[in-house]
Amino acid sequence: MAQKQDREAPKTGLDRWNATESKSRGSKGGRSARPARTKRRRMNPTVRRYVSTIVVTAVVCVACIFCFTPLGERITTGLDIQGGVSVILTASKQDGSAPTADEMNTAKTIVEKRVNTLGASEATVQVQGTNSILVQIPGATDADSAVQTIGQTGHLEFVRLDDIGDADALAKIEAGASNVTLEQGTYTAFLDGSYIESTSVAQSSTSVGTYAVNITFNSEGADIFDQVTKELAPTNGQICIVLDGVVQSAPAVQEEISGGKVSITGNFTSDAAQELKTVLDSGSLPVSLNYSESRVVGPTLGQDSLNQGILALVIGVAIVIVYLFFFYRGLGLLTLGSLVVFAILYLGLLAILSHYGMFSLSLPGLAGMVLTTGSAADSSILVLERFREEIRMGRTVKNASVSGARHGIMTSLDADIVTLVTALALFFVGTGTVKGFGLTLALGVACDIVTMFGFKAPTLRLLAAHVIPSHPGFWGVDQDIAEAERRSQEAQKARGAKVPASSAKGGEARA
């Protein structure tokens, strides 16, 4: 007993520090030595990688927010949302033969140039069947004006007045009339629009308040025009400027015109001159395009459709969030954060594509957005379920977050790739509104994949290190931990071992 009492009790950490301090005070004349500085703990490389990934994702999200705000101005909308004109043009040839596929593709390209030059945003031009072209111009309200501009053949010719064989047309032109139609075969042109190098619009010098279209020919065209005006100048002969068989003007040649610069006048308004410039810039159509059908979508109807689509999206997301919080409790916050990141990336990408004229939101596209938002929520559920299943299998919360996130993401990735292949097939093979649906679906899948690797997985693994084990009830994994303990005890009973008291804490139970 005496030996036991004399035995010195073990020193605590505080006692050891006091002893060290007393020893230090006794040295060096009683001066107390400064306690040694403890080394700063370095961040675990794995944790540093997770944090870096989240930081990069946050920076990208901030950039995306700047890209899509204000939302109503940065993402362009299609005809079915903002309203506009839909026109079907039928192609025909003067000889009565059917247009070839090459001629229809050429006509489609020229019509696209004309529509874009007119300032229409996100217009679509598509060949339908063998002899029709569908033109959709968002924001336009006048179908007749659109048809007149985009359907104009655009065949520009320069004809000497003395080369016209139609006496009736000659009399009208000499009397100063304009818009005189010349029959095919009654005149011969010495120059056409294929020699045009550039065009511009300026106020006319012959009439106040009217505009003219100035044309510059290439070197070959300039030489031809120079020679003809040189011949006509002594007699003040006239040159008829003919567009699609209609005389626009017939100015008299006062002197030789060199340099290949010509001005087309005809009492044009500013809009009419700009439309003529558009036709000349885009070139001549290989076929004649005739008005077949048109449809005007009012902006009110389109806005109502957009509001209904957005309402459906909001209700769907709200139901998903309620479901997640009810079944996953605190882990629902992780899914909510994932959906927020997904939405920011998605809208930012759509805004960037809209800025470069590569995207316009249509109602089928909005349906694709709703569908892909549901897929993003589904991928979160797969990750969470696999995470909880790993805990029930006996892994610690930390280990379960690593393996569970990996397996859950791989399963979700397989489903996303299948969806992506389908979306790309719709985009590249489909036409019209089907392409819009396929595009938004494909972009949504891509954003979901980025969200999984850039936010969902690293955030879950960071939380699983300390936060989730400290409050398993709030995060909804307490029952999974209890299930793991129960399985462990049953396994020990099956082996005939003694069942220890439950001491697992925060998901640290192991099988």
C-alpha cells in the first residue's frame, strides 16, 4: 500500500507543460524562455483538391451570372415566344422544270443572307420538300414586306436603251416612266450583277428626301461600263437599270464614267434602298420564289406560352425540392445547391450561345430545359442513395462519401451519355423545333456532368469529413448508421462472438 501511495500519479498535459516552464525559468538567470512555436498544419492534398475544384466552379458561376443578367435581354427567344412571321415560299423556274437540290440549297443560302442583312435576329431558313423554303423571322410583323425582300430574284442587268426591242416599253421609258416591265427576249444586257464588288446607300443627289444605291464594279465590270458610257456620251444615250425584268431607272449618260461606280436612283425611301442593297449584296436567286403561305404569331400569345412553360418548370423544381428535403433532410441542401449551380451554368451557356447567334429559345427548347432539369435532380438522388447505401454496408461516412459519390456518378454518367446521344441525334437529324429541343437537352446534360464533378462530389466529400458525422440526424444518415451497427452485431452473433456495447459515433461503425 505504501508503495502504491508513494507512486507518482501520471502527469497530465498541463502538468507536463508547467514542469517544462519551471525548468525554463530556472535556466538563463531565471528568464523564462519563449515556448516553442508549433508548426502550422498543412491542408491535406485531397482536401485542397476538393476546395480548389469548388472555388473554380464558383468563379465560373459568377462569370455565368454576369453573362445571363438581365435574363430577358441576354437569351434570345424564337418566333413562337416573341412573335414574328413564318413564310413558306415555293420555288419555280422559267422553263417549267423542277428545281434541283443544288439550286434549292443556293436559294436557301441567299435567302439567309438577305434575312440576316435586314437585321432579323435568330431567323431560320429551311428547305422543305423539293421546291419549298420555310422562313421564320422572330420579331417581324409585316409578312408582305418580308416576302417582297427575301423572295426577290435579284437579277440586276444594265441595258442600253437602243438595245430594247419592245416599242411600248421604249415609249414609256422615253416619257420618263419607271417600273416598266421588259419581256424576256426583247432586250440584251451588256452587264449584270455578277460584276458587283460592293454596294452602299446614300441620299440621292437628284431628288431631295430620296435615296440611291451606289454600286462599285470589279475591274472587268468597270472596263465594260467605261466602254459603253464612252460610246453613249456624245449622244446622251440612256442606260436602263433593270432588276428582275423591271426598269428601276434610265439615266442619260452625260460623260464617260470610269472607275466602275454607278448610282441607282428611283425615288427610293431609306428602307427601300436598304432592301435593294440587301438583294444586290446577296446575289441573284437561281429560281423564282413565290409567296405560298404565311403566319403571323403575336407577341402576346408567345409571351403567354413562355409564362406557362416557366411556371411548369418552377412547379416541377419545387416539387423535387420538397421531395428531397422530406426524404433526405439535410442532404437535400446539397441537391438544392447542385440544382442552383446547374441552373447558373445552364443559363450562362445559353446566354453565350445567344450572344454569338447560335441559339434562340423556343417552346420545344423550353421543354428540353424542363426535362434536363429533372435529369439533374435524378443524378443527385443516385449519388445520395449510393452514399447512404455505402454507410449501411458498414463504411465510415468519410469513406462512403468517396466510394458512394464515385459509383453514383458513374451510374448517372452512363444515363447522361445515353441521353446525350439521343439529343445529338435529334439536333443533327431533326429539323425545325426538334433541333431546338435536342440542343437544349444536350446542353443540359453537359451542364449536369460538369456540376457532378465540379460541385456535387467535392462538396459531399468535404461535408463527410467532419460535418455530417457530427450531426447525423440533421443530415439524414442516423438510420443508416444504426442499420450498419445492427448488421455488424448480427454478423458477430453469427460468428459466435461477444457483442460489444454500441460505441460507433457519427457513422464510424465498421463491419
